[in-house]
Amino acid sequence: MGRLPIDIHESFFDNGPPFDPICPMHAQDFRLPVQYIRQIADQVTRMGAELPAWFDQRVLTEPGPDGQEQTVSFDDLQRLILDAFERTQEPALGLLLGERLLANSHGMLGYAAMSSATIRQAVELLGSYFQLRTTLVSARHDIVDGEVRFVCVDTIPLGDIRRPVLEAVVLTVKNVVDYIASGAFKVSSASFAFPEPGYADLARDIFGCEVRYGQSWTGFSMPASVLDEPLATADPNAFAQATLICQRELDKLMQQQSWGARVRRVILEKRGGFPSLNVMARLFNLTSHTLHRRLTEEGTSYRDILDDVRHMLAIEHLKTDHLSIQEIAFNLGYTEMANFRRAFKRWESVSPSEYRAAHQSLTATPR
């Protein structure tokens, strides 16, 4: 079969803690259309492996209530991906999944993107409505040193499946950009905030561009000069109609989403400059008292959510070996290093430098 022998805990799972079910606060807001699960299942069988015995085919074929797009639980997604790795023995499974997902694989959001007038319009659209496809990751675009960076940030603790999920997401969004570019330009490079895997050459072949590992961010970049170039696939009427539908779906989703999830998303979007409770409340057209009360009713608080996000981002930064510990502390809003060290010891029971050293020792272990 040409499969690659792998050790589950020493190959692609060196980027997160051992299997740990998602916490209830995040689980209730998790969203992933079932069509993506179908792609994972199909890839497993295509590679000559059997689907796990627990996997219920009926879940994949029955329509959702009221004709809505079916979604799956995070536990089922995590369990299926881990089983898929074990059964296929393919460490690059995330890339192979991303390669399958083309521009027309993403419902109305994909259709709107394909109808965009410019790349700027497309990346703004994707950033605004990304959570219609999944709440695993949020997306935004930054302009840095003459290039556009499409940045993907995991918004919930992904644990063992972080690497394959981010690989699949980055590649599938790049596929959308490649489609709407119609050969007019190419993505310059892809970046990942985790160590280089043993299949890095395959990743560069699949992406068709430079792939950089150990970076401070995850996503891909392209020349800023292409942002406002007209696209051959542009259709203003189709774009307007599709965007209107996306907005309606987003409004419906936001009504169902917890206040904790809404606050967490805004904090992640504004990383590097976390808003105060008062500013956060104003962003939702609420008073700080009302927002505090609504979070309390959900069993959390603004301080708890901010602490959770800082914890997740600190781990992400320390594993990239790109920023100094002092720079990480500053980026997370700590004006005193001692405060950051105390917070990190509370989170992980070790200092930031000890955590980084242990992670580097693990990833340096010969496979």
C-alpha cells in the first residue's frame, strides 16, 4: 500500500497534549458540517482501510432537521481522525484531506468567494463568515511587509488533532484562492506554527509553493499588489445574493451561540491588543454589567475567557521557537515578566522556559 510507518505519539501528535475531550464550554459552540466528515471517511476507505466499527454510516446519510446542514460533535471528529491515522498509517492525512476540498466544497460561502470581484473582497468575506463552515478555526488577513497573510487561528483546544486540522484548513482555503485567481498569480508561501514534519517535501509538493515551519503564525501569504486586481470569476449579482444568505445564516448562528463563544472569538481576532470588559461590552452594544451577567449565567467570566485564550496562545507561541519569552509575554498583554511566569506556572505547573525546553527535547527525539 506504500503506507508510512508512524508512532502515534511521536510523529504528528507532538503539537498538543494527549487526548483530552473538549471542555463543555467549547463543545456547545462547536460546529462542523457533516460533509467534511464524509471526506475523512471517504479518504480512509480510498486508502484501503476500513472505517472504525463505531462509525455509524446512517449519521452521514440522513438529512438534518428542517433541511439544515448536519453537523457533528467534536468528540466524533476527534475520534474519527485519530482512528483514521491509526488505520491508514499516513502521517500526512491532514494534507490529503485538504487536497480533496475544492472551492465548491464549502456551501454558500464557497460560492460567494468564487463570485468575488477582488482578492481583497474574497479574504474579507472568508474572515467574516468562516465560522459558518467551522468554529474550530477563525480567519483574518493582515498586510505585512508588502504581503497579504491569510491567518488561521485555532479557537478551541484541538489537542492531538491540531496539526492535521490546521493543515487541512490552510490547504483548502488556498485551493479557493487558487481557483478564483485563475492562474493570474500564485500564493507565495504557506506557514505553520509547529515543527517541520518528516513529510515536509510532500507538503511542498501538494501546496505548490514554499512551506515554512516553526513560524509565529499559521496560514499562507501572497503579494499585496494582487489585492485589488479584478478577478475573472467575478459575478456581482451572485456575490450579493450569496453574501446576503451568509449573513442570514451568521445571524441565526450567533443567536444560538453562547456569549462566552462570542467573546472568545473577538478576543482571538484582536490578539495583541485585548479589549477590556467595558470595550468588549460596547462591541456587542451592551453595558459591561449586562455582559458580565450573561457570562456569569453561562458559568464563566470575561477574566476566565481571557485567561483561557492567553493560555492557549502562550502554548502556541512557545512551541514555535520563534518569539522570545519576553516577546510572548508582551504579546499576551503582560507588562511584567513575573506576572506571565506566575500565570504560566498556574496553567502548566512549570515555567515557560521549562515548558519550551521540554517541547524542544520531545520534537528533537529521532523518529
